[in-house]
Amino acid sequence: MQIEEPTLEMGSDGLVALRVGPWWTHKHSYLRRYIDIFARGMKRKWQTRVFVDLYSGPGLLVERGSNREYEGSPLIAVGHPTGFTHYFFNDVDSRNAEALKQRLKRRGIANCRIYSLPAEQAALNIAADLRRLRFEAGDFVGLAFIDPVGSPHSMVSLTALTALTDGMRLDLLITFHTQSYKRMLGQAASRYRRGTLQVQDLEGICAIFGIDASEMAQFLEKRASTRFLLDLYQKTLQRLGYHFFESEEGIEPVIRNTVKAPLYHLIFASKHERGGEFWAKIKRGATPQGSFW
Ligand SMILES: C[S@@+](CC[C@H](N)C(=O)[O-])C[C@H]1O[C@@H](n2cnc3c(N)ncnc32)[C@H](O)[C@@H]1O
């Protein structure tokens, strides 16, 4: 199954928007719920609360078929009255970054920084911004929303994620493109069996997990299951100090397309010991995907 990436079109406000499938609003129901619960719990305890969106898009989505318009993750974040105090956005496509800049300007949002860089580089710039902010304003809490497209080359590497989160109280909400990574590993496994696998075939996926090609090659002997990839990534995040992923309910939410084929999983990770509890609460209140079709 080919995974569709969002395309650009004009929104009703005259700025570019992402054209997306109807499953997108499901992903956003978790983000909205996180922000609500986060704001309730943190607004009195923490004066500075940051939102990092490494793959922000332009801020507006147009649903394929219905042509309905929805706010993208940046507008969801800035729209909460007590959610965050500082915003850091990035999108490699300068058309998206420019449209977002205009939308935020129209809403009078000033306490934000917008980059248009590969996420890999943006993570380093934002890491420096966060360190400066901590120096100026004191310690803070926040969320980094990591919402790449399906190609493993789009996903930020473990090295860059380490730079962004090291010593920071940043929760992570990650769109983990399980299907795409499985398909890519399946193709690599066929090449491996035929003896035609090149080290560069594994570069993108190895960078995500922070392992080298020879280590990854061991996994090609058996078929990489969804659970295997999710567990491997969880172990990877543990190396960054993230320990609290899941509640007793277990399973990460899976986002499916309109024919119910799984596309990706949402991974939540926190360094805080109540992170699992927090996520369980978020999951209970998020819209079940079944209600969309
Ligand atoms: C899934 S969309 C993000 C949507 C947005 N987070 C939202 O929920 O409204 C992914 C975005 O990442 C951007 N992108 C793709 N590869 C990237 C990269 N390597 N670095 C930064 N941005 C990238 C695309 O231009 C696209 O706008």
C-alpha cells in the first residue's frame, strides 16, 4: 500500500494549506486533549511552557472529499488560552513556513519562532533557543510534537532528538510511521537475501533508531513486526531518559486510513513518572477513530 503524503493547495484565507485524508482529525484529537490536560495541570506550577512543532505544516488543513478546513497543529497549540507561552515551529517547505507566519501574525501571536529547515537542523537550532530561554526565564515544561511524513529520511534522527531533549522537561508526541518503516525494512530484507543490500539503503532507518547498519541487518533476518518496531523505538527513547510511555491499557493509538488500513502509531513519551497516567487520561478523552466512518 502506497502511503499518501499531504499536498498543498489554497485555503479559504488565501494562504497555502495541506490537503489531507480524513484520519488527520483523529491524530489532532490526541494533541488537543494533551494540551487541555497539560494546561490544567501546569499553568499554575510553571510560568514558562513551550510547544515545539518540528514539522508544523502551514497551520491549515483541507480535508480531501469534503473540502472542510481544520486547524493544523500550530493553530491548535496557539489557540489554547492557557496552553503554552512560547512556540517554536519548523517546516522544511518554505511555502508552509511563510503561510504559517502570516496566519500567526493575523492572530497576533508574537512569542514564536519559525524556521524553514530540515528537521534535523531545526532540532539543533531550537535546542539552542531552548537553552537560551532557560537561561533568561528559568526552567520550563513543554511538548515537542514530532509529526513527519512517511519517509524514514523525513524523521528526525536519534542524534538530533537527543540534542533537542537533553536535560529538558519536554514530553514527546510522535507520529511513528510504522507501516512505512516496515515496508522499507521489507524491501531491505529482500535485497539482503539477494546480496544486493547497500549500507545507504538503511541509513534513514538506522538514524531514527541510533543503530548502525550491521546491527540493523540482524533484524532483517526476521520480518519486522509492528510490535517489534514500536518496542525498539521505545527502547531508543529510554536511552534519552524517557521512561513513561504507556498506561496499563497498553497499546499505542493506531491511525488508519478510510479503508481501515493502519498507517501510523502515536507514541507518547515523558520523563515524568506520572507520564503514563497522564497519557491514559488523554487516550480516554480522545475521539475514537471509529466515529469518523
Ligand atoms: C504531517 S505534515 C505536518 C502537519 C502538522 N504537524 C499538523 O498537524 O498540522 C508534515 C510536514 O512536514 C514537512 N516536512 C517533511 N519533511 C521534513 C523534514 N525533513 N524536515 C522538516 N519538515 C519536513 C512537510 O512539508 C509537511 O508540511
